[in-house]
Amino acid sequence: MIDNAPLIPAWEKTFQEDAALRTVHYGTHIEGNDLSLGQAKLIFENINENGSDKSAKVIANQAGVAARERDIQEILNYRKVLEYLETLRVNTQKFTRYLEDELTQIHQLTVDKILDESQSGVYRTSKVVVKDAATGEVSYRPPNPVEVPFQVEHFFEWLNSFVSKDIHPVLRAGITHYEIVRIHPFVDGNGRVARAMATLILFRENYDIKRFFSLEEHYDQSPADYYQALKSVTITGDLTQWLEYFTLGLAQELEKVKEKVRELSLDERMLNRLGQQISLSERQIKLVEFLREHEALYMKDATALLPMISEDTILRELKGLMEKDLVKKIGKTKGSYYALKLK
């Protein structure tokens, strides 16, 4: 439904910019960035107006945002990561090979001006540990640095294999997210890189959904659930709980997008016939949604769909749809029903 929604181009752009803003804000906020969504929006607006080729300090001053320079830089960097993902989405086809160079480039963009250049886009050469932010206890010990290049190489071999490509793209994205977090290839920025790589897989493998969604917002709503789902694999030795969490998060985010979209547009076939956007009431949207999935709408269907609404009110809503040339009534007896008017 989202892919076929006949949205006015300006609305599409607005949806995409909103998703990018939420991805950048929540994707850095979950890692400790102190900026609010409103402050991140001011940074975005300033970049859109003046460009992003200035220093974080200058951009913050222009946007009127008082914050740590690192927090501003993280926003700038992750926005550039999304721009890079877009170039990879546009310039490659489904089931193209994924490259380690793409992984290291994402990391380099993520930590630009934050990490020393010798550590930017370069696999770590030292041991690291992952600590629980609340307790300070070590919650995970990633592989030794000597193992990192081999484990990354092995993972990409799997990701590009025929065996892997038989797996559903959403699960491939979830597995990629987990594996990069598990290997922890870099000294910093691994979470953002993992989420970006998972998003790249969705974008490349027919799940870009017009780039209207932001998984990061789902994770940041309850970071404890996010980290617990990742940790469950270490505890159980099984990816199921993590993949259920990952898949549910995507489903919930896309459902939110669907609700936004369906309030604004109708089926593309109707748009082509009518040549314009049509404004519908909430009740009319429900009736049209039912007719998208069923060939006929009887009054008993409508009353079940709109409980607590009188038949007279439902008939008025249906009459409104007929006047908008979207629905036609077939028959004149009690057996009459309504159908979409597609031609």
C-alpha cells in the first residue's frame, strides 16, 4: 500500500525528510547523544538552508543550538551516512554483492572528526568490552582483535552466498545487525554501523518502502528491550528472540507509516482515473480500505466495520464516496452492495 500510494511529491519528500531526521536523532540518542529531537531538527533545517560543509560549531551557532560539539558532529555524520546509503541504493541492483569497503566507509562517515583518522574505517587492534550503562558491569566481551578481519570476511562470504540469499530480506537485515554488533569490528560506532548496514539491506532488497521508516525510533523507545534482545543470543545461543524483536519493530514502524499514508491518498488506479488527490473522512478511509481487500461491501459489512455508527450515517458516508466518484452501488434491493469504481 505504501509503495503504491499516489502521494503528492511534496508529501513524499516531507515523509522522507521526517524519517531521516528520526533515524539520525534516535540512532545517535540511543548511543548517548544529548540533543533533543527539536534540536536535531534545527540542525537539519540549517543544513538544508546553508549546507553541511561547515564545522559542527559553526552549524550549531547558525542553528541556535547550544550543545556539545561531539553531539552536533554525530548528527552531521549520521546524516551523511544516510546520504551514502541512498547512493548505494540507487546505484546497485537487488542481490548485488555487499562489500567490506561499504562497511568501512559507513564507519568512516559515522566517526568523522570524532575518532582519530587512524581508527576511522579501520578494524580495531585492541580489546574492547561492552558495559551495561546502568550498572557499569561488563555485559559482553567481543572477539579478540586478531579475529575481527577473519570474522568480518566470513560474515560477508555468508551474506553474499546463495544460501543466504534464499533467506527473507528482513531476516537477513536482522542477522546482519546482530553479527556486526557481535563482532564489534571498530573501537567505537559499532551500533550505528550495524543499524546502517541493516537498513542498507532493506533498501537494496525491495524493502526501502519509499524510505519513509525509521527503525531507530523503535529501539530508542526502550533501549533496555533493544539491548536485552541482542544479549539474548549470547544467553541462548539462538537468534530467534532477537529476530522476533527486529521483525516486530519493522512491522510496527511500517504500520505507523501506512496509517499516515492512507490518510493522505487513495489507490493509484483511482488517482490515474480522477487525476487528483481526494480527501476522505476517517470513516470513508475504513470503507475504502475494506473494499481494497474485498470485491463487495454489504451493509452488514459496513456496520461491523463501523460499530456504534448508525446505518443512516454509514449511508451518508457511502453517498459521499459515490459523489466523489470512488464507489458505485450495485443493485437496488436489500441484496445491493458497494464496490470500488476503478474505471
